[in-house]
Amino acid sequence: MTKSDDYQVDFLSAVQAIRWPAPPKPDGAMALALLFQLEQSQWWSAQRLRRRQFDQLAEVVGHAARTVPFHAQRLADAGISAARENLEANWSRLPILTRHDVQSLGEALCSKKLPPAHGPTRMHVTGGSTGEPVRVWGTAVTALAWRVFTLREHLWHRRDFRSTLAAMRFVDHEAARPPQGARSRNWGPATDGLIATGPCAILTIHSSTAEQADWLQRQQPGYLLSYPSALNALARYCLKNNIRLPSLQQIRTFGEVLEPETRAACREAWGVPVVDVYSSEEFGYLAMQCPDHEHYHVQSENVLVEVLDDGGRSCAAGEIGRVVVTSLHNFGMPLLRYDIGDYAEVGPPCDCGRGLPVLRRILGRQRNMFVLPDGQTRWPMFDASALASVFQELPPIRQFQITQRTTTEIDVNLVSARPLTGEEEEHIRHYLQRGLGYAFAVAFCYVDEIPRTRRGKFEEFRSQVPLPR
């Protein structure tokens, strides 16, 4: 898994008195066999990866056509069959599956006859930070894929499994509340029974920054997993209060867009790098940060990812488009060309040698796009880190959120030690109008707290205006 002999992974033996080499349990052996294949395929050419993707996609499409009436009709209408040559040539003709489609169709998208080795199914609910959660069904195979790709991500970034992992995230039970949080004996299902790890300490994200800092000082983890927005606030709190985490080796982020500002804040506060993962409840791992760079590698063995422009054409390197995803292994609820609601920028091939496609950056959700009065849509012409630097010029501001209410009005919610002066508000108003490309009416709202969603996520930008169709 690595050519270096200074990296150690302690595998657990399922056979009495055999400690090394350690024979794993059957489920662990299956995971390791798949991981061995991934170790080879990551170095394949992009062309070879795509060929194998469509080989597997033919299996998914054939199954969907036989056992999901909705897909059978949709594929027939597009003139697409499971025949390998037909599939790749005509794939772009298949209409995009939308979030609304999945919500309205529900179990009608589920297979009527799951292959025996794929069961059982399990329902997952997306975060619903749009207020519109989606229910999807996974299988034992997709659960196995999640385990294997989690292991790949750990190994890519050469984590010391003997360290303590701390996770500050959405947890739907009381045990993880401060001040103690919860604790498990290992890093979770991905390593359970397979690799010897240190413990995992868990704290609900619905805790204050001060509570999080106090908890982390007692845990002294080697690795910290959380949402970028929480980590940004925590890093600044620790800098202000001179709180160090000397055992910390690396930050892991997920669930939100990771801005350069957050990477910089974590390095300044704790002297450690940040590693991001792009994933979803619907598909599991979509892309992982390259071990050598800050961009992302699409997990082509798990999903077929298309980044499409407004005309439905594949984006070239340097272009931004919407992310459309197809699962290669979910036979329980096949999702074919599903618009996940995100935008991303395509990157050039990576000099690390991996043939896995590159996403230079993840821009976020469609709801982060602003709608102008003439119907045009655009991303803000600044990112959260640039705007944060403007706000940080004004010391009383601790947190902000910008919401578009109508095509001509935006609200700026501020958690601030004091109301801004008229001159300070005008400075921000002009900056926003310039960055958004329109003279929006800007209203400032001073609040005690800007709440996260139920699942713990936070967005600096959001729009309540529906996108034009």
C-alpha cells in the first residue's frame, strides 16, 4: 500500500496465535482485496479508467432497465441500452435526474429485485440543508464500498492509526454532548476488526466553540474531523486564547466547502495541514484530496462524475459546471445521471501520476448562486475567505451570513460585539454590491447566534430565490 518502510499499519488477526502476517476476518479480507485493486487502478490512465467505468455501468443500466420501470422507460426513450458500445456513445442523451425527481418518485426508483449478494438495503437521508431532505437506499455493497474508500483515504494520507481520532459532527444522541462527549474503542466501522487503532472521541457539533476547545484540550487527539466552518471558528478562538493542541497531526474536513482561509487559520493555530473529502449521503465518496496537492481526485472506481456546462457539455480544465453523478455499485436504488446540486471546477491531469480525474475546487450548492433581476445567475465574485478578511478588518464581527431574500435585496446577519457604525456598514455594502455585480439593497441584522442546520452545517452564502429554469 506504500513503498515506504517507515509507515506502520497493525492489522488484526482472526486466527488464534497467528499475529503476523495477520489473517483478517472474511469481511475484512473482502475489503482488503478490493483495496488491493484500488491500489492498482489509481495509477491507470484516464482512458483505461473510463473503459472500466462503462463496463461496470453496463451492469447497472441493465439491472435498472430490468427491475426499475421508471428507468426502463427513461432509458428506452433516450435510445440507450446496456450494450457497451451503445451505452458510452449515447450516455449524454439520458436526461438528468433531479433532486425533485428523487423526492417525488421515492421508492419507485428502487429495484424490484435486488441481486442476492447485494442485500440488505438501508435508507439514508441527506442533510436537507436546503430544507428538502432526500431519502435514498443503499445496499451491503455500497456499505462495503464506503468502508474501502475510507481505508483508501486514510492510507493516502498516511495516518497513524494508533492515535486518537476526535470527531466534532452531527450526532443524533445525547451521549455526545459536552462536557464529556462520547468515546468508542476504535475509529469506527471502516477499521473495526481489521486494523488496530486508537480510540475515537465524539462531540456533537451543536456545542459552543469554547466547549469544543475545552473538550479537545482534554482529548489531545492526533486527528480532528469536523466541518470547515466549525474549524475556522475554533482555530480563531484558539489563536485568541493561546490554546495549543500539541498532539494534533492533521485536520480532516467534510460536509461544506473548504475555503483557503480555513486552511490558513488551522495552520496558524495548530501548525497542521487540512485534508478535505468531497462526499454525499447519496453516493458516499465522490472525490478525495490528493496526497500531494490541495485539489481533489474523483473516485472513479465508485462513481461516474460528469461536470457539465449550461449546455450539458462536459467542462474542460479551468471551467466550472454542475456536478452530475452516477453510482457504479448501487443496485438497490440506481441513480443514473443525478444532479447532486453542486458546482465544481475541473482541473488538469495531476503530476502525482494518478489517472483519477481532477477537480481543482468544489464551489458549493446551487443555492449559493445569486439571481439578478434580469434572471442571470452568478457566483459571488469573491469567496468566503476574501469576504471574511473584509469582516475581520472590523474586530467586533465574530460571524456572518449573507442571504438573498429577493432579486433586489440581501440580508447580512452579523454576530457582533457592537453594531457597526454607518461608515462601517457602508464599507461592507459597497464591497458586496461590487462583488455581486448589482446594487442590491443591503439590510444589516444583528443577532446573538447564527444557527446551523439540524445536521450541523453552515453556509456563509445562501439564496432564497429560486433559480430560473
